[in-house]
Amino acid sequence: MTEQGDRWTAEQVLALAPDDASRKAGGRLGGAGPWSQTGGSASGSVWGWCKGSGSTPYRTVVDLTGPAYKCSCPSRKFPCKHALGLLLLWAAEGLGEPAEAPDWASQWLAERAAKAARPAAGAAKPVDEEAARRRAERRATRVGAGVTELEQRLADLLRGGLAGQEQTGYAGWEETAARMVDAQAPGLAARVRELGTIPSCGPGWPARMLEEAALLHLLDRAWLGVSALPEPLAATVRSRVGIPGASGEGEAVRDHWLVLSQYDSVSADGRLTTRRIWLRGLGSGRPALVLDFGPPGRPPGRPPGLALPVGLVLEAEARFRPGSAGLRADLGERFAAATPCARAPAGVSTEAALEAYGAALREDPWLDSWPVVLGPVVPVPGELGWQLADAEGTSALPVALTGARSRSGLWQLAALSGGGPVTVFGECGHRGFTPLTAWQPETAEPVALV
């Protein structure tokens, strides 16, 4: 088990809950009453028996290095309420001195270790490079045909004008998106669907639609000339079209990664839930974006999915995929159980945040935002909305509100600040700054705003 001072907070445990019902049910099991045979190992696992409605208690074990969960209960949620309750008990009271896991727990832990080792063993399998090249050529031909068709659709849009788009409706854009899926260009399909929803987004939609149409046209032209682009930009174009590089191709960086934010969003068409986890390397200073996907209404990823509570630090290898301004990464081997960070991350000025976003746009013109830690800044209300102003009062960034949750987070941030400076992590983009996590001065305890 991790050291006593490295236990998670209750907030970090509850951030793992797949829904509000699990959060409440897990909270009721966070005391010692229903638990027996509890313990933890020095390698980072905890276990216990939880009394249920039947005569046989549920056997629950959690691998803190994942985290990953195993429980004998019939629940299909990950983590289940028993795993949450066990973690809450560990977070509040600890589980005694480190010990050897019982057989029923050690068997599952050993299976996890063996499974983690298998992909590395399978990586040496020979690859039929000629067959892979032919598949890539066939896909490129299909994408090219789809791009040409999409260019014609955009030309028709501009020729007919934007004014009639509110009456035309979304169906035509969904048909175009389906054509992009047929062309094996899912990235284009997603952008087309977003474009089709803009006329229903309220005042100012014509300007936003023209902006998005221009970016889509730029991506089309880039794909048609991708062979002449420098490789880093060509990799970005392929990624944006929907042909990302393989997860094993990019640079591998081993570091202590601080979890800055985790939140889920649903696509414009309601078909896909995306989990975004923002990390920062404490040694390298490099930001990383880990993505996980799933259907709406369910935690992203196959069970148990990927969940990393905000404020934890994990020593792991992150492999960065080519393109996308060097942000997209896949987490590889983890070398220790995650532990709470001892201090808040260092922040930069609002001017430096804009400079960082501008530099990233040179690598990826389609980048919506760039991860930035601001600080110290003060939330300030104004006639045109809220701003985050440097504590010295020299410059400020407008706060971008993207929904009811972000508005709630804004009021939470204002209350946390109380008119004083705070450190804020968020996404800095062309519409402003979206706050995701905040820290009060002289504390390492993060407050998630989404």
C-alpha cells in the first residue's frame, strides 16, 4: 500500500464514480461498518470483504496503479459502489500495515500483470509492410474522393448563401457526414456534423458557420496536397482527417504525470462520449491529452475504462502520437501507484497563455485550444462576461462558457477566489479560456470545475 501521507482524498475517489447514483451509494459504504478482511499491499493494491444483502460478502480488490477494480458483486458499473466504498475507507482511515494479498485478490492482480506484459511480447510480430502500404493507398484514394465531394458541398453552401441554413435543417449535413464515413474519413465526418449544428446555436451563428466552413475547406485543401507538406504538418492533417498514427509510432516519455483535469463530453450528434484527461509532466513540463471513448450514458472505454482523479501524480510512460501539436498521448507502463501531488502547478500570465496557443496553431491550424495553467489570476465580472485577469491587472482573458456545467464551474471558481488570486488550469482557445481546475494559494488541493 502507498504510504500513509500518499492516500487519496475523498474527492479524488468520488471522481472515479461512473454516475451520481454510484457516488452516493459508494459514500454510504465508506465507513468501517460493512467491511472485514481489509488490507493493502506495498505494491499498491487494497482489498476487503463487504457485507451485502446475502449471506456471502462481496470480495473487492482495487489495483491503485491503474486504477482498476474487481468485485464479486453483480453490478456492471466500473467502479462499483463497493470499490468506491473500499477506496473511501482507505482514504479516510488507511488499512493498516502493508501485507500480502489473499489468494482471491492476488490471483486477479497476477492476471492483470500478465495481461499488461502480453502486448510488449506481441510487438515483435512481423508486419507485412507491402500489404499495409496497399491498404493505406486504398484508404487514401477513398478519402481523396470524399474530400472532393465535400469541397463541392461547401462550394454549394457558399454559392447559395448561409441565410437559408436555419430552414434547411440538419438532415443534409448528416447525409454528407455519412458519405465521409463511407470514405473512411471519420475526422471529416465529425467536423461536418458540428458544422450542421451551428445554425441552431443562437445569435451569431452565421459568422461561426463561416469560420468552421473555412477551416474545413483548409483541411480539404491540405489533404489534397498532403504529399508536399512537411512531415509534422502532414501527420497533423492525417490525424484531423481521421487517420491517426499508430499508438506505438511516436516519442515515448517517462515522467511523473500530474492529472490536471478529467471530463466527459458528448458529440454534437449524441452518438459518442469522449473522456479527456489532461496531464502535465512534472519533469519535462510537457502537456499530454489522453482520450477514451464510449457510447452516451456509459463510462468511456471498455470496462473498467480509463479514470484518473484530478490532483494525482503517476509515474508512467506516455507515448505521443504524431500530429495534433504533440498533445495526443497513450499511457503505457505505470511504475508505481498514483499519489497526490504535494503542490499546485506553477502558472503563467494570460499573455504567455496566448503566445503558447499561437505557437501551437502554427503546428496545427485546426487546434481548438491549448492547455494552460494560469496564475495568479483573479476572476472578474464585466459587461461582456467574466474574465480572468492577471493579479497585477496588466491583461486578461475572457472566460468561454460552453454549457450549464461550465457556468456552474464559473460560480464555483468565483466563490473559491473570493476576489483574491487563484491558480487555474484550463483550455485557452479562440473563443476564450475555459476553466477546468483551480487551486487556492498555498494549497495543493485541486478543485474540479467540470
